[in-house]
Amino acid sequence: MLPLNWLGLLDCFSACISAPPISYALAATATTGSLSFLSIRSVNPASNLRLPLTYLHLVSFMFLITTLSLSMVCGMLFLNPLLPAALLLVFIGIALTYVLAPKLYLSSLGARETRDGKLSEWTEAYSKLMGTKTPTLYLAERARPIAFSTHGMKPKICISSLILEKLSPEEIKAILIHEIAHIMMKTQVHKVCLSFLRFLTPFSIIHSFPGELQSAESRADEYVRTIQGTSEFVEGARDKVVTF
């Protein structure tokens, strides 16, 4: 690659953004990305709008980078083809992470589908109460406590046998409600998108995207408190899991 001429690159950039079709596209995508970011911060954390807004913010800035990389042919002849390819790989990475990661993780735990009567009954009842699709239950024979949910093509909840042995029925119900809440809020999709946003958006400088995930945990706990009428069981389950 030839040494980068920063002055020439600046002139090239100025020429690109001064061309009406390109400047209009850049202004529109930059405005869309900024407004979607402000909306993400202001909208109710439990709102279903958060996920579409996150997608919009991610796509707008990726489109902006792609537009610039395809337009700035002077001084970046070797770099230009790589940027759109890199952004395409990011989209592929998001898709593969969403679809394959849950299956691979369940497989690594040796988890198997279970049709335990009580667990299935509780899961179906709480899913119907919360207005979401009933997830498939998986049991992991592990020496440590595990409880998590995944989305993928079909929602799943995985619980370790240790949790079933050590927790009371009400505490197990609290865990099921908590994980169903994550499925309803599409936390896994948010987690994947926010992981990419940390590196792709300029707003990561002023906003803690990992903090969004902690907020999701608090909202899931709030669903448990609302449905069970108390925080005793979700807090008790958490305390026991920590001390295992």
C-alpha cells in the first residue's frame, strides 16, 4: 500500500461530501443515526421500539461508512474494497451469532431437552401470562448453577440440575419468569447488536452500551416481582446461586 497522504485524503474527502448526491446521502444517514441514538436513550426501556431503533442506528452508520469508502477512490485504492467487505462480514457475523451461538453453547453444556411435568406446566403458564411463545426447556447436568435463555429460531430456556436440586419451587418459578422476560424483551438480540455497536458507532464514546444489558436484568427482575407479588424468591434464588 502506498504511503497515506493525509492532505490529499482530506481534499478527497471534501470533494466527496461536496458532491450533491453523496452529500445528501451522508447527511440523511448521519441524521438518521443520530436521531435513532437519541431515541434509544429516551424511549421506555421496556418498549418494543428499542430493538428496531438499535437496528436502525447500526445500519445507518454502516451505510454511511460504506458510502464514503465507495466514493473516496483517491488515496484509498487498497482500503476502499475492504471496508464494504468488512461491513458485510459484520452483518454475517450478527446473523451467525444469533442463529448458531445458542445451539453451540447448549451442545457444549451437554444440555438435553426435558419434558419435566412441573417445569413444562410452569413455563407454559407463565409464557401465556406474559404473552410470549412457550420456550423449549433444556436440562444441563452440571456441577454449577446455570440458568439462561436463548432466542435463535425457537426460544429456549436451559437450567442446570443443581438449580432444581437446591432451589425451592417458588425460586425455580422466579428463575423461569426471569428468563421468559428476557425472551419477551429479546435480550439476546440486543446483546449481539450492542456488542457490535460498541465498536461501530461514534456514540460509544459518550454512552455505555454494556450498561443497557444490566438494565435488561433489572427489568427481568421487575417482571418477577410483578407476577409473584414479591422480590423474596428472585433475590433468594440469586443469593443461593452466588453461594454455590
